Amino acid sequence: NAPSDNQNGSDKVVVGFSVYDMQYEFFQKMEKGTREAATAKGWEFKLHDEKSDENEMVTGAQALIDSGVDVLIISPFKPSALGPIIAKAKAKGVPVIVDDIGGGGAPYDAIVISDNAGGGKLAAEFMAKQIAANGKTGKNVASITCEPSAVYAARRNAGFKAEIEKLGFKVVAELSGNSKAEEGYKVMKDILAKNPDVTGVFSCNDPMGVAAANAVKDAGKDPVKDIVTVGFNADPEAITAIKANGLAATVAQDPAAMGALTVKLADQALAKTALTFDNAAEREVYNPVQLISKENVDTVK
Amino acid sequence: MTAVLRRAPLLLPLLGTVVVLAVATDSFLTGANIENVLVAAAIVAVPGLAMTFCLAMGEFDLSIGSTVSLAGVVCCSAIIAGQPAPVAMGIALLVGAAIGLANGLVITKLGVTPFIATLATLVIVRGLSLAYSGGHDQIVSSAALKYLVGGRPLGVPMPIVLAVVATAAGWWAMNRTRFGRWVCAIGSNREAARVSGLPVDRVRIAVYVLVGVAGAGWGLLISSQLQKGNGQLGMGFELDAITVVVIGGTALLGGRASIVGTVLGAVLIETIRNGLNLLNTPPAYQRISVGLLLIAALAIRGIRRAEARTLPVPVPEAAR
Amino acid sequence: MKSSTSLGSLWDTWGITAILVLLLAVAPVLTPDFFSLDNAQSVLRESAYLGIVAAGMTFAVASGAFDLSVGGQLALCSVVSLIGFAAGGTVLAIVAALATGLACGLLNASLITRLSVPPFVATLGTLFVFRGLSYILTQDGPKTLPYDQIGSPFVKIGGLNVAGVPVPFVIMVGVFAAAWLLLRRTATGRRVLAYGSSPEAARFCGISANRLRLFVFALVGVSVGIATLTYITRVWTADGSAQDGFELKVIAAVVLGGTSLKGGKATLIGTFSAVLLISVLNDMLVSEGVPSAYQRIVLGGVLIVALTIDGLRTRFAAPGSLRRALSGGRTPQPGPAR
Amino acid sequence: MADSSTPALLRVDGLTVEFPGVRALDGVHFDVAAGEVHALVGENGAGKSTLLKVLGGLHQPSAGTIGLAERPYRPRRPADATHAGIAVIYQEFNLYPDLTVAENVFSGREPFHRFHRGIRYAEINRRAAELFATLGVRIDPTAPVSSLTVSEQQLVEIAKALSVGGRIIVMDEPTAALSADEVTRLLDVVRRLRAEGRSVVYVSHRLDEVFAVADRVTVLRDGRHVRTTALADTSPDELVRLMVGRDVSAMFHRDDVAGGDVVLELDQVSAGRQLRDVSIVVRAGEIVGIGGVAGAGQPELSQVIFGALPVKSGRMLLSGADYRPKGPDDAMKAGIGFLHEDRKAAGILPDLSVRHNLTVSVLDKVRGLFGRLLSPAGELGVFDTFRKRLAIRTTGPDQLIGQLSGGNQQKVLFGRALAPGGRLLILNEPTRGVDIGAKVEIHHLINEITADGAGVVMISSDLPELLGISDRVYVLAAGRIVGHLTGDDRTEENVMRCATTGQRVFSATVSG
Ligand SMILES: Nc1ncnc2c1ncn2[C@@H]1O[C@H](COP(=O)(O)OP(=O)(O)OP(=O)(O)O)[C@@H](O)[C@H]1O
Ligand SMILES: Nc1ncnc2c1ncn2[C@@H]1O[C@H](COP(=O)(O)OP(=O)(O)OP(=O)(O)O)[C@@H](O)[C@H]1O
Ligand SMILES: [Mg+2]
Ligand SMILES: [Mg+2]
């Protein structure tokens, strides 16, 4: 159902994908899922790496549009910088599908988003259960945030906090590890120095989560049995750690599936069929999140 | 006391910070926390000491953060490939030395400004690290590697042992050996060093190798903590290393160096960082506080120095 | 010019430009659509903010210092400018950006002159402070140019072309022209070079270090203010993390252009070409689809090659030095010891 | 003593050195016998320093040969010269300001402990102290070089060369920054070196020194060899003629001027480390000399007037009005010109051209377009004036100042101080390192500006010069004015008496 009057004049549909940063495994998987779905449709696939830079994001995405793509999929480093990209796309009649991170309030056609706050909530529920199972009665927990500019990732910590407090716990420390493993480790050490009695810690991403679990281990405690440590993303290192009892749990998004989903939406947008949204006001399509712990870790590939 | 303060002007801001934190928090002065601060300080002090030589020479090495990453990746992937951990660590240190050697050769033999040469190496080595690891974490579980940060010979945490040894060696090398004097001589007046027949190029290369090895050592310490290596580790570390040196009082344009200052600079920075965390400071305010404290620490020194200014001020070679 | 305008000093000013021209000559071969209108415009547009700040930074480096806080300044100027836009439209946005830049520069200058904090530490400190302030101002999320304002003149600054030339690039060219006049044809510019060459000697020439540094750091601040206008109207958004690592990029462009980090020698033509060189190279790598890990390796390698040519030139400038260089010895630079 | 039958220890033949735009040496020949002191003289820019730099391995000649003890000698780097037993004291200092005196003296040759590799500090400090003792000066071997005066720095350079203990010691204007006493002792050292059988190559613009110590002299002009002769066979006048190519007379000529209104008055001024309660007066049209042994506070005095050193107590008046400069910029605005005694560290702007070095003091006088922009033509005008007047030897206005010979750099700096043409000129060592012809021209210029009504404060370690052109002389000792000499009281004896004994001598004719 590819339209024949596409931008570059040839018959083949060209899809441009602007990715957040190929340094990260999460986005490598997302890219793979997107590319495979696109090639399966017989489309031509063009990639741009934003390299965690808003200038690079705007320039590169606009260049993709200039080069004549028929549809743009973008996983934006700075969602709030989507404006100029979408303005250009609109001028050229190119639909834009946003993949994850956020939409920044711009008039994109659709956004596939994993439920960050919902993931935080899952983490809180798991943590409370596990703390009880550990036989601990302490009600103090900690939360490690990403860098302050990652506003969408911050929803994970917010969702976690809301739920865990509902369950009767207190977040005694909420500190930023700037999304970096090294800093996550240090921050966890500081948390342990101040609040040796915490019974759980939630981290906004897995590099910091696994690092925090290492800090817990280095303090002579167990990141599953003593201080329930939960990450986010289901990065391979988190899966490995969970298998080895080095991390209690993580929250999985499925970046490859999200990529495939964006291609499906792109196809529909090109065909001008109406899209179905989970949240029509924000044109959001949810991709479910899933909690991964020792119990179900073997089901993860 | 005043003599001590003159020689180590950072003691005053450091003591001030400690007193404030001791009053403002109830956990700062606990044994666990002090150890925590000192271990963190020890870990930046080690590369800071090497960087002190580089700055004393009037040059920078910006590539150290990428070396941290590549050393970790190399060490961990060697362990994964079945090498014994000590061998893997040795390989990583060699890689660090090779990066330093490359920097030194490009700078001395090709005449590229150190700033650009090491900036280029920063970019290249980061690229190598990402390419070599394929963007994946190199996860290990190695007791021998863990010993680097977790070991406690005589009950003292290993990083502190390493830092103490490095400080003593660094102090001796800087202040008592020909090498250290030549480094300062080059930083003080490069042209004079050449005219006096000092082996300027060899000394410069040696310093870059030293920084490369120290950067790799830093990478091993980080990988020891995290039990992994990957292409993202160590980003921005170059500024951390240079900052502790500059705060410690080593002149940015070379000639003078303070080994003890570097160590105190590391302790001050880590104390501030730890204190802000203990006070649960939100990240935005953390940044502002770190910035202001940096300025304050140096402002106290700067004003003192301006007061001390008397003739004869003009020194040969516009030593700045 | 006179006989003393040797090949060497020509290279000092034009060397990096020559490399740029060379790169432009091979660009269409490697990247067929390089000179397409869209692509050329995009290259010129995206480099403007870097170039404008680099023009200001050239003065700082020429005076023997540098300003590490420009990234923080850019973030803060952008955030304040967007707040200004929300409150009062285009005019207020422009005024806010320029005023914030000036204020940042003056703050740096007074830390350096009044508190005698070395520029490196002062501007490293304010880098944290400016970013921190930007974060505080954006605690509810990044500031954004609202999509429905797409027709506003402010938003147009970043997107518009005059006669096919993007407005940001026009501004950049204007800034460089003004900067060149300032550096080469005014007393103030001469003082900057004199001070960078030897602060002690400059003092005895009646150059006041305090006034000079005030001027230089204020100038950097203003250049960031101007750059903000071209930056923010292109990316439409800002918070405390905007342009992380910007300071190194700017300083790299200045040094690559041929301005000496030790001060005293500066070339704005070099800075200008270096900025374009970096963005052309970047564009070529990106459009060739080189994976980013390898992009880094290539970019770093080119930096070294560009500077190697320069390094070798100075090595071989002195009489008899070619022989010596080949035999591994060091070459005296003509002129006095520095 | 060398005689023609002893084979030359060092023999230079057909030596040519080229720089872009200049041939600094053109087929020069030159030889030195063992145990000979061989002087090398010539105008500024004649090529003396270039020759010595070739010997030291700093410059490579484009043609010519050098033989050392009958074997070819081709130094490619400084270490080659040291190994060959040639120690060079260069005209421009090569010191590390941040290192100690002893570390500087033994740099690169530090004795160190075999086992722990530590430098033997006790030994180098002791040996440095011994070297200074033979030079008859007291310099703390553990002091940082940045704390030394220019003359002390020169002595460190000399000690450095002596510590090498080579068979040939090459000295490029070693006395330019020394006081009369220090010169005398250095000449003794040179004689002792000769007595030990070592050779000395001695460059100086002071012919009295040359006649005092040298056995033979070689004259260079425009990079060419003019004559080599035993000093016994020549006279100062002949040497000058050979160097300059014409007769130079009327040295230290001073027109009689009657002092006008008071331009500058210092009233009980204290400043810096040692300047205490200094009161002096300078009138329009007058040259006021400041004498004293090195380190008596002359730089402090000149700098406090120029606003480079804050006044601690007392006050200054300029043309009768209160004068409180916050810095040299205020002083310059008030019409004061200044020449620093340290050419290299506080004089030249090394990255700037000759033209820009000259005009930096008159930037607001070389305006063209709109009265804001600098006028290149105006700058060239200033350059041309001074190049002609002072015979500055340069390839052009755009040559970097560092590429000029030492004496020519000094001329540029003198021009810079003179150019603004204000009411007061402070000159520290104005003729340091300049040749005889230029020295006379500089004296003429000083005469002229006083004739135009400006006052001049002149500091010179060259006592005959100081007395020869000053109308009045104040003598400083340990930061205090201990003498004021006018008229016939201006004698070397009087100056030395109050400078060294602190005995106060004030000429009767003085008032104010
Ligand atoms: N003596 C000086 N030393 C250092 N900087 C100066 C000096 N005079 C002026 N400047 C710098 O030049 C800038 C321009 O100032 P202004 O035009 O008011 O001074 P000016 O003396 O008239 O300068 P110009 O000589 O360029 O006309 C000032 O902001 C100041 O930083
Ligand atoms: N590095 C250089 N580059 C260009 N020209 C140079 C350089 N060094 C010296 N010259 C030129 O070579 C000539 C000889 O200079 P040299 O320093 O040997 O003179 P000199 O006899 O020592 O004079 P002075 O008595 O002033 O010290 C001068 O014209 C000078 O300008
Ligand atoms: Mg392109
Ligand atoms: Mg000379």
C-alpha cells in the first residue's frame, strides 16, 4: 500500500529514522527493530544518529527530510526540540512518528511511548513485596534519578515515589547520578553512609541500578535480600545481574517492538488511514512495560 | 600554623567545609562516610597526580577520560576472553601507556599543540572504545579486579593505599628528582630548557605516558567498582582530573606544582560532593554550589597572592 | 606586503582555510549531494552559533585565557530568552538573550579581576553556576518556542534565508567582520594581543589588566548572547543541559584555526574556516552514514592531520632545521624564548 | 697569552647564516687560541649573537666550517656544545623563574643519588654558593629566580656557564646588566679563567672592558668579518671606526638647560619592600639621574612614579597637582613615558611586530577613519620616524620584534617610551646593550625632549653615562635618598661614597 507519488519520486518508500544515540544498547535494539520492520515492508531505511546532542538532532532530522524521505521516525534526544523538525516535515508533507522519550508538545502524527510512570509503579509494587519477603520492616527507601534534563525519565522516579509512599514507605534520599554508572555507584555509597537502614533503592536506569547494586554489595549487603535494588530498561547487564542475584529487578521496555510499532504506524500514516491511539489527546500509543525479576528472567531473550 | 596554611592553602577551605558539614548533618563524621569520601578522593587523586606533572609542564591532557573507558573495556574483555585478571590489568595499563606514547609522539614529533592533539585522542580513543566493545557492556565478575577497590590490606581500603603510595612517589619525583625538576623547568621556560640542553621531548613524552598509565589505572578502579567496562564510562573525567590539580594550586601555565595540593583538592571536591548528597541537595543546586565553592576556594588564595605582590615582580619569560 | 610576509605567516592566517578549500573540492566526489541547496544551507546554518561564540572566544584565547563557561552561558541565555519570548515576544527575547550574555560575561570578569580567581577556575565555576541556574529555571520542563508561534519573526531568525543564504550564517559573517575590525583596527584589539603576548610588558605599556579582562569576558558573553539568537531559533528549546561540552568545541575551533593558546597571536579568518571545516567534515561523515564510533575516529584523525601540517611548518621554518628534525632533534623557533 | 704560533683551539671559516630576508653572517672567519680572551665587537645587528648561537648549537649555518682542536665541530643541539666543552652565556637569559637559583645553575647536570635518584641538594647549593663567592656576590642558592633582580639573574647565568667548566666560555654582553663593582669582579674571573688555560669569547659594547681583558679583538660589520687584531695594536677610536664605518664623537654631550617649573615632586614616599621616605623633585627640561649600587631601590622608585607600584605612604605631585595613579595606564594618561630595565620580561611584546611594539604606547595618536579605527599609515609613520632616527636594523615594519638583535630591540623600546612625548620620561637603563653610535643618538634624543620642556628621570648602572648626561643626581642606598649631587659635586667618588657607605652628601645648591 505504498503511495506512488512519494517524495523522492521513485516507487520505493524511504523511511528516515533519527535515533537518540547509538552508543546505547537500548537504542541499538530500537534501531534494529525499526530497520527490520521497514525492510520487511520493502522500504528503504535511512539512519541518523543524534549522538545525544540537540543541535545534531535538529540538523540531522531536517537533513533526512531534505533528502526526500517519505516518513520520519524519530527518537528525540530533546523532545522539546521537535518543533522545527515537525515544522519542516509539515511543509514537505512528511508524517512524523515519535518513538519513545517524549513528544514535546509538537504536532507529530503519533508517539509510541512506554509507560514510564507505570514502570515506576511496577517497581514500587515489586519492591514492597520483596522487602516483606525479605522479612525487613524498615520503611526507608531511596531513589536515584537520571540527569535533570531527562524530564520523561524523571516520570519513572515520580511514579515509583507516588506508589511506594502509598504503600507506606518513605523516600529518604532522592539524588541524581546523571544517568551515569560511575556516579550511580558514588551516589549509592553516599546514600548508604547517610541511611544505612534503607531497605530498597530504585534507579532511573540500569547502568546506575547495577552500579548501585555493586555499591550495596561492596558495603557487605545483598542487593536482593538486604536492600532491594531495582533498575529500569532491562539492559543486558541488568538481566545478567538478576540471574546472578546481583540485582533484584528491572523494568523492561521492548525497544525492538517499539521500533516495529512505529513502522506500522508510519505505514498507516502514509496510507492516510486513521490511527488508533491509547491516548487520543496526546496521540499516544502505549507500549506496555513489564517487570523482570528472578522469577521471569529466563523468559527474556 | 600559618606556615602550614601558606604551603597548603586549601586546608582552610577544607576545614571550613568539614566543620559546616559536621554541624549540618549527623552522618558526615561517621567512620563509614569519612572512608567513603576518602576512597572517592583517592580514586581521582591518582590520575590527578599524573595530571599534575602535565600541568606543571604547562600542558594539558584532555584524553584521559577516554583512556579510562578504553582501559576498562580492554581489561574486562580480556578477562571475558579467559585471561587471568592480573594479565588483563597489565594489558589495560599497556594500552594506557600506548595512548600516552601516541599523544607524546604526536605532540613532540609532529608539533601538534597538546590541546588539540589530546582533544583529538579523546575523540579517537572514545571511538575505539565504542567500536571495540561494539557498544555493549563487558560484564565481568572478577575477585582479583574487585580487589583494587574492595581490598583492605592492613584494614585500609586499597584505593587509599594506592593514593598514599602514589602521593609519596609523586612528591618525591616532583620535588626531589631530576625528572620532576625538568618538568617544572619545561613549564617555567620551555625555550630555556631547550637551550640548556634538557631532553625536552623525552621528558614530555614520559609525562604523557605517565598520564596515559594513570588514566588506565583510573579506568581499572572504575571497572573494579562497576565490574564492567563500556564505551560510555569516564565521560568528562578530563575536567575532573584537571580541576583537582588546578584547585590544588598547580599553575595552569606551568612551572610550579603542588602534589599535596592536588591531593587536598581531590579531598575538597569529594567532600563538597558528598556533603551536598548528604544534605539531599537537588542536582541543579548541587551544580551551583560546586561552582561557587570552587570559586570561593580559589578567591581566598587569589586575594592573598595579590596582597603579597611586591617587587621585583617581573620575572624572565613572562612566567604566567 | 613586505618581504617579511613569509610563506610561514601566510600559512598562519590562511592554512586552515586552504585545508577547508581542499575538503570542499573533494566533498562533491565523496558526497554527491553535498552542494545541493538544502545541504549547503544546512551546513551554513548549523555552524553559526558555534562560529559566533568562537569569534568571541578568539579574543579570550588571544589574551591568554579561555572561557570554559560558554556552554552554561548558552544554556542560560537560551532559557532566559525563551522566558522573555513568552513574556514579551520577539523584541524581549532578543534583548533578554543579549543582556543575559553580557551579564554572564561581566560576572566572569569581576570574579577574575576583583577576586583574583584564575580564569580557568572562575569560568569552570560559573559553568556549573550557569547550568545550575538554567536547571532551576526549567524545573517544570525545558523551555520551548511554542509550535503555534511558527510565524513569529523571532522563530524565523533560525529558518529564514536571504537570497538563499541562511540568516544565522549572515549574522555569523557580520560578527566575524566586526570582530576582525575590532581585533585588527582598534586600539582595544591591539591591547588584547599585546596583553596576551606578555602581560607584564603590557602593563608597562599602560594596558590595564582589569579593564582588558573586563572587556574580553564581556565580549565573550555578548557573543554568546548573539549566538543564542541563532541557536534557539533553530532548536526551539533549552534547559540546563543545552550543548553539553560546548566549551571544548569552541576552544578547539579557535585553536584549530591557528590562534595560540599561549596568547598574543590570533586569526579570525582561521577561526572562521575552522568552524566551517568542522561542520563540513561532520556533514560529510553523517551523510556518508559512517557509524558514530568511527565518525569520532575520523574527526580526531583529521584534527591531528590539520595541526600536523602546521606543526611541521613551524618545525621546518628555521634554517637547518629540516635536517635536524629528520635526525630527531628539536628545532628552535625563530624569535625569542617564550 | 696567545700568539700566532699556537694552533687555534677553535677555528671558524666562511660561516654564513641566513634568516628570511637577512643574511646575519656572511662568510665570517674567526679563531680562538687556548688561553686567549678574544673579544667580538660590532654594531647592533652585526651578527655577534648569531655567531655565538652557532657555536652553542642553536642555529645551523648554511655554509662554513668550524674546527675545534683540529677536529670538525658541528653542533646540532645545545647538548653537543656542552659535551664539546663549550659553555655559552647568551645575551637573553635562559632561566626558569619558578626554580631555585641552584636548580637553575645545575639544570641538566644535577648530581643525583644513585639509589633513590634524589638530587643532591646539599651539594648543588654548596657549589652554587661557592661559584657566587668567586664572583664576589651573595645570592641565596635556594631562592627562586623570580625573586632576583636583573643583575642577579645575569650572575646566575654566569655561574651556570662557569659550573659547566668547559674549555671555551662564550659570553654575550655579560656586563650589560651589571653594576661597576660586579663588572670589575667579572673581569677578574675572566682573567682567572685565562690563567687556568681556558679560552673566553667576550662580546661587549663597552670598549673599556674589551681593552681591560681581551688579548685580541674581531670586528664584525653587517655580518662580515672586518678585522682581527691584537688589542695592543689598536685604539678605541680605531675600533669604533671599524665598527661604524665613520668617526663617532661628542659622547655624553649635554646641552646646558635651565630647569623650569617643577614637573614631579615626591614627598616622603614609601613603597615596595624597601623604598622609604623618598623625596625628590624633577623640573621641566631637566635630566635627573638616580644612582646607587644595584638593588638600592631604583626600580621601585621608577615604578612607583609610573603607578606600577602602590604608594604606601607619602604623596606625589605632578605639575603641582595631587598625583595618585592606580596603575601605569593612569600614569600614561598623565603624560609619563616609561622604559623598563628588563627588556625581555617586561619590555618586548614577543608575538607582535616591530611596528606594533613601537605604536602600542601611542594607540590613540594613530587613529584614522572616524577617529576610532587605527590607521596603518599613521603607524607606519611612527615606525619610519624611529627607524631612521635610531637606525633600527630590521627587515621591515612587520618583522617580529624577537627576530631583532638585542640592541635593536632596545632601540624599539626606547622609541616606544619616547613616542607619546609627554611631560615626564622615566628611563631605566636606556642604553643597555646598544652600540656606541646608537648610544650617542639616544643621548641626543634625550637632550631634545628636555629642550622641548619635558623632565627626565634616568636610571643607569653605567656611572659615567649617568653623570655625563644628568643635570642632578640623587643617590639611593637601601631604599633611601642618601645624596643629592649637582654641578661639580657630580663625581664618581661622591656617588660611590654615599651609595656604599650610606654617608649623606647633599650639594648646597639644592632647594626643595
Ligand atoms: N588602558 C587600557 N587598558 C586595557 N583596556 C583598555 C584600556 N583602555 C581601553 N580599554 C578597553 O577598551 C574598551 C573600549 O573602551 P573605550 O573606548 O572607552 O576606551 P578607550 O581608551 O577610548 O579605548 P580606545 O583606545 O579603543 O578608544 C574598554 O572596555 C576597555 O576594556
Ligand atoms: N631568529 C631570527 N630571525 C630573523 N632574523 C634574525 C634572527 N635572529 C637574528 N636575526 C637578524 O640577524 C642579524 C644579526 O643579529 P645578531 O643578534 O647576531 O646581532 P648582534 O650583533 O648580536 O647585535 P646586538 O649587539 O644588538 O646584540 C640582525 O639583523 C637580526 O635582525
Ligand atoms: Mg548532508
Ligand atoms: Mg647580540
